[in-house]
Amino acid sequence: MSPATAPTISFIGAIDQGTTSTRFIIFNQKGEIVAQHQIEFEQIYPQPGWHEHNPDELVSSVEECIDGAVAQFEKQGHSKSQIKAVGITNQRETTVVWDKNTGNALYNAIVWTDTRSQDLVRRLKQRLGASELTSRCGLPLSTYPSVSKLLWMLDNVKAVKEAYENGTLAFGTVDTWLTFKLNGGTTKNVYVSDPSNASRTMFMNLEKLEYDNELIDWFRLDRNKIKLAKIVRSSDKTAYGSLANTSLQGTKIMGCLGDQSAALVGQKGFTPGRAKNTYGTGCFLLYNVGDKPVYSSHGLMSTVAFDFGPGKCMYALEGSIAVGGSSVKFLVNNFGFIENSTKLSALAETVEDNGGVTFVTAFSGLFAPYWIDDARGTIFGITAYTQRGHIARATLEATCFQTKAILDSMGKDSGKDLEELAVDGGMCNSDLVMQTQSDLIGIPVNRPAMRETTALGAAIAAGFAAGVWSTFEELQEVNLEGSTFFKPQITVEAADKRFERWEKAVQMSKGWAN
Ligand SMILES: Nc1ncnc2c1ncn2[C@@H]1O[C@H](COP(=O)(O)OP(=O)(O)O)[C@@H](O)[C@H]1O
Ligand SMILES: O=P(O)(O)OC[C@H](O)CO
């Protein structure tokens, strides 16, 4: 029976714990949203370059979203027993440490964008063997992976150092922290992570999908002194336990994926050659390369796309942009340019072009494919002619230029050029951004009608384990209707000229944070 004709009797819930907000979304078997609740939580910036979250607030935001969405769901006449399982998807690399005896966090979560470990990372890069790490774990040494955040805490936070020395230190990415807490903390002691999250620590061997003792030793960490999560499949009936509290108490958690992997799954990127670009807080392009990792020679990362069991474990090449939609939030929150993010495109459209302005939004240095850690946000080309609209336009364009640079690298690494780019994430709501993107990369951009693809990916991971879906083919019809296609409207020469200006600006933004 195709999903379109199957009776809608089962539902799946998805927790989407992103960088700026948490959502809980309930999907039916056709992959349609039935109920949802979303909460924004506090962004803590204690110093320039530092970015933290309160770990307890992450948990309470999840619980509040579950209760909010379930209340809506029940109002529609459904019963919560119809929710067969819950999947988790989360911001990756963000690092939480806690005491395994008390279950209490020892420090704020250090967010993936945080650059405080910059000096530490520079020292590590001098250590013998540093250049060989990427071929084992897929990630380059930078402030981005969890390990640099953990090492900083061990050097600088007394309670973390003491817990390590006493052997009571638990360390995890957000999926592990949430699963531990949602299961009831120390009453159940569930410590799990899936490969798409565990691979972002720099401790996992990409091919074996297991912790690599040589990597852990290289970072001079004693594995016996840290409680690490067990690495299990992204889709699993029992490993993730069940919800201890909330209105869904007793419902099993059966899926877990890092948010960028989840978006690839939600875009049905199950087979090699499929790609998606998610314009959230950051912006992340993942390209499915098949069941063996491909290592980049052009500044991209290798990562696990998803692990749904034998024959269904795929890898991806990834291009990560540290600042995507957060550049829009920056203009709203720090400069009061406009009242909210949805209005920035309208401001950008008050002018015809960027008026010669280029904004390198390197607030956390530049990630892929450049990896310039000492660049900082720099605006070029300001003259007496410059209006707020020009800055707005240059801000939106920055993410599109970086996506173009990533696609060029992907073409070189894979030997193939993409024919179409599937997109999602908050910033893709801007038609101007999507048209600019298509113009710069010279291929169509395909924006689905239902843009909660990250949550859908987590629901698919859980739904596979719960038996709601059993083959990738069944899902191919999901979310096809109502897509918008943006086609290139400028010549390749015009696009190249614009891109040359951007590349010049990137070179000139180097070295500021030295
Ligand atoms: N219409 C819009 N135009 C431009 N940016 C937008 C728009 N709507 C949302 N955004 C940006 O999208 C981001 C939120 O996207 P989302 O996918 O929810 O991110 P995350 O999962 O990282 O929290 C915010 O940074 C916001 O500034
Ligand atoms: O919150 P997002 O959607 O920008 O995603 C964060 C990434 O997982 C960081 O690697």
C-alpha cells in the first residue's frame, strides 16, 4: 500500500533540539505534520567568541514542547497511544559535561560555534600526527568538534577537572545529554549516541563506527576517567530507552540523528548522489557518497549520514558554514535593523544589488572549505552611498557565496557536478536568498513545501525501528507536492564575477584574530 492510501493510524514524534530553538513535531504516516510546538531558548555570550547554552534549559524546553504538541494532538481527537515512538535530532558538536553520580551538569554547554579553544587548537596542530587525524575521524582539527571544547573545560573549569580525576566525569553531545535526562537521569543511566553524532567528537573511527583508542590517546585523555556514550545505530528499538516524564511518559525513543544528517534523511537523501543544504543557524551541505567514507582533498569533512543497520549505513561529504541564519539574527538583535528575521529580505529588496558591499560573516572564523580560524566578521566596500538595504543584501549573500565555494569543492572531490540542490532550514524561507543561491551556483534550487525536514528525518529514523515504515521506497512520495524551484537567472560569467569579489574579501578578512 502506498503512503498516500495507507490508513493514518500511527504517528511518530520528533524532538528537534536546534541551536536557537527546540521543537516537538508529530507526523502521520504520510510524513505530514499533525501537531507541533516550538520554543526559543537563551543564547549565552559571556565573552567575544564564547557561546553557551544552559543544559537544563535544553531539557526543559524539550519537555515543554512535547507537552504543548501532545495537547494540540489530543484536541484533534487523537490518542497519545497512537504515537508509536519518538526520534531525537539535535545540534551537533555542542558539548555537555556532567557528574555521573549526581546527573547534574558541571558547566554550561559549549556550543558548536564557540571559538574559545582557538589557542589550544593551534598548539594541538603542532603536535606530531595532527595531520593524520582527519583520515581516521573525518573532521579537521579546529574549534568546531566537541573534543576541543572538552579539552578547554578540563584545562579551565575546576569542577570538570576534579570530576575527571575522580572518574566521575560524563561527557556527551546533546543527543546523549537529552537521552540521559529524558530517561530519568541516574535512575536509568542511559548513555547512548548514534554515529552521526558520535563522529562529531573526533573520538570515533569513521570506518569502524567505534571509539578509536589511538585518537583518544592522541588527545592525551584517559578513557577510564571519562564516561562516554555507547555508540548504537541511528534507528534502534531498545537502546535509547523511553521517556520518563512529560505527557508521553513510557513512549520509547527509537531514533537519533545529528540535525544535518536528519535533514538529509528528511529530504530522502538515502542514495549516493543525493544532497541537501540546510540554512539554519549555520548552513550545512551534505552529499551522500555511499556506504564507504570519501575523504576530501578540498576542505570538506567526511561524516556519517545515517546508520539504519546492515546495507543501510551511508556516509556523506559535508560542507559546514558556521554563520547562516545567525547573520540575520545578528542584524535583528545586535543592530535592530529590522524587527525579526522574516523582514530582512524585504529590506534587502529596497535596493537593486549590494551596492559594492561584501560582508564576510566570519564571526567564528570561516569553516568549509576555507578553515580560516583567525578571520573575523568584516564588511568591505562601504561608501557614502551605502544604505541599510545594501548591508542586508550583503548579509544574505554571504551564505550563498560560501555554499558556492563548498559546491565547487564537492565537484572536485566527487568528480561530479550536482544537478539540483534540495534546501531547507529557516533562511530558505527567503525567496531572495534562494534566487541568489541558484544564480550563483547555476543550478535549480528545490525548496519543499513542508520545510521541517530535520524533524521528519528523526521521525523516519524512529519510524523505521517502530515498523511504521520499512523501506526507503515507501517514503519517496513524502513531501513532493508543492515544491518551489528557483532557476538561475544570470549568466555564468556574471556569477563568476560576483564570486571573484567574494573570494577577494575572504582573503582580506584573514589574520584579524591573531
Ligand atoms: N525569512 C527569513 N529570511 C532569512 N532568514 C530567516 C528567515 N526565517 C528564519 N530565518 C533564519 O533562520 C534561522 C532559524 O532557522 P532554523 O532552521 O530554525 O535554525 P536552528 O535549527 O539552527 O535553530 C534563524 O537564524 C533566522 O535568522
Ligand atoms: O542548529 P543548526 O541547524 O544550525 O545545526 C547546527 C549543526 O548541527 C552544527 O554542526
